[in-house]
Amino acid sequence: MPSRRRLFGSLASAGAAAGLAALPQVTHAAGETRLPPPVFGPLMNFEQADRVMAELEVDALVLGQGVNVYHASGLDLTATKMGRTPIVLAVVSRRPEQRVSIIAPAFLFYYTVALDARHSDYPNYLYDASVGEEPEADLSLDELPLYPNLQQSPLDTVERERLAAVERALKDKPANPNVRQSLKKVFDDLGVAGGRIACDWPTIRRAVAKAAPKASVVDADDALRRIRPVKSAVELGLMRYAAQANADASLEAARAVRAGADVRELRAEYFAAAARRGMQGVFMVIDRVSSPTYQATLRDGQCLSIDCVSHYMGYHGDFARAIHIGEPPRSMRRVSELTGRSWDILREQLKPGLSFSRVRAMGKKALKSLGADFPISFTPHSVGLYHSDHVGNLGLPRRNDMVLEPNMVLSVDCPLGATGMGGSSHLEDLMLITSEGAEPLNDIGSKVVTV
């Protein structure tokens, strides 16, 4: 019998150092799969982008925030993760022949972007970030601030590939002395210099206004929050993996729970289980508390909720369950049972055309029909590059009036919204909205974990 002070046995140690090549298989509804191969190039659903940009009369999106550049181009930039001001830009247009263009400082392209740029065919407009705003002339390879070749040894593979990528970019588009000139050339090539251009960052808006003084410059927030929820085929592949891997990591941690341990150990085990599947932990809410500094001891007879979020290549899994440690109070067993039954009813009714507010109302109606005397919120939200990737600051529709469309990934949060019941409960799975209904992206399985 393990000590009551011990939460986990050897779950974390077995295979933790095996690396990605030995990741455990992740079970999907259609069978088993391993860690997907790398994905290169744009991720965005450009058909959805065309529709949204046409509705908003936007001719081009100029994006600099890391997650937006990644969505448009597939470039996962380290610089923005360091908190730096965006200086690599992705320009999205409605022209199929030049859907995505990249604007980048020559050195950052050489050192960070070049190896990924090998796998994509979008045009690259390089500029010398060390040169001021005055020069107008194009720059040659020798004038760019790249690492010097000291010729003490032949160039290795990385060095050759980086230099070759810069040379290919310059063969297609000469380098510019500053970002303003690069923006001007992109806009001229796209024919949008006098159009409506949406930007996602204040400094980018100022640069665009200088490069295209005749353009109408607006905020990109409204367009992006309408584009993100409707996924491309590539995104759906990433979401399928993320949803199941996150659920498996959550259950692995939950099933190792023991009375007498601290909730921080549970969170650490979840993050470790996610990492073993190539996922990166984002947060874990335990027993209604999201703070990672929270300390509490788990006990026999407790019913507590977990809500687990991690991502694979930026795409999020979101999964929640109630955990029964031994025999919970009768009131909480009833909460868990009726929450699960109402989710079963609601899940079968999800389909395109339903608004978020209607989904919420349908869930509450199902719960009431089962005779429940406690509240569950049934809060829907779209999941993808963000935990809630439909949220924005501008424009309509409001969150509750968002309408389900095919290729959206939906979560419906089902937490207990009351106190004095003897514990906490939560239930959450990811659902793909299809043309006729909805299908789960993670195995639904049991609605409760009993340990």
C-alpha cells in the first residue's frame, strides 16, 4: 500500500527521458496515431479569410503579433515570445497568386526564419533594420548585416542553408533599406496601396500609414476573431491531435490522484504527462482554483474538478472532469451524474446555425428536464490558437451571438455554479462542428474519474 502522502507512483519517471521518438500512442476514434509530423507553411483557412475580409471591405491584413504571423505563415517566431516589438510581418491578401507575403529584417530572416522559409513559396521582402528611414536604394547581399564568413572551415549545413535562403529571397525581391520601403513594395505588388488595410499592432499601423498614405488603416481585431474559429484542414489535423493528447494527459494525471497529496503535485504531473505527448501545458484549474501557488491537501471522500489546457504547435486541447476520491457526498455524485447526462443530450443537438446563447439555453433545458436543482453554466467557446479564439475587442457579433459553422471547434464548459454542495464538478470535451452536426475530437469516455 503506497503512503497516503504520496500522490503518484512511478508514472512520471517511466519513459520521461525517452524523447519524442518514443512518445506513447494517442488513441483517436479512428484508431491510434503518434506525434504528427511537422507542419510547414500557412495554417489559416483562406476561404474564411476571403469571406470575412470581403464583408469588412478589407484588402489586406498586416500582422505582427507572434500568434497572428504564425497563423498566416506557419512561422513560429522566438523574438515575439521574448516580448520584443513585432518586426517580422505577414501580409495577407485576397489575391490567390500572392496570398501571404513576409516582411522581415534581413538578419532575423537569415538567423531565424530561413530554415522554415525553405518549405514555403511566399515572397519575402527583406529590409535592413540597422539603416535609417532616409535611404531609398535597394541593397545587395554584401550590404546586408549577416554573419561574416571567416573562412576558417567550410560552411556547415545550417550555415549553407541560411545563406541560400537569403540568396533565394533576394533573387525574387531585392532587399530594402527600411520597413517602410518593404511595406510600400508589398502594397504596390498587391495593388492595395489605396485600399483598406487592417493592422494588429499600433506601431505597425503607423508604419503602414507612412508607406501607404492614401490607404484607410483600421484595426485587424474584428477580422481575425471571425477568421480564427473556422479551421482549415491543416488546423483540424492539429486540433485532433491536441484534443486527444490533452485529454489523455489529463486522465493520466487524474487517475494517479491519491488522498494526502498536494494539488501542486497533481498540476506538475499533468504538465509532465502533456509534455510526454509533445504538448505544452498552459494551465490547470483544480477544485475551482486556477492559481499555481494554491496549496491544499486532497482527502478521501472528496469530489474535485479539473480543467486542463495544453497546446500542440499552438493549437489547444481543453478537457475537464470531476474526480471522486473514494466515495464522494451523495449530493456531488448526483451533480456529476446529471451533468454528464445533460451533456450527452446537448452534444447530440449541436449543429451549424445555433448561436452560442442558444447552445447555453439548450444545455440548461436538458439539465432541468432531468430534475436537477443546481446550476450548470453550459458556456460555449471556440478553441484553437487560443483557449477562446473568437474573443475580440471590436465589432459585432457579440460573444453570445456567435453562430456555429462547419469546421469550428467548440467547447461547452459545464461547471457546477453553486457552493454548499460538498465539492466541485466540471465537464468539458472538444467538439468539431460538421455540416450535419458535431463529432467529438477527444474520446468522451467516462464523465467521472474515480480513484
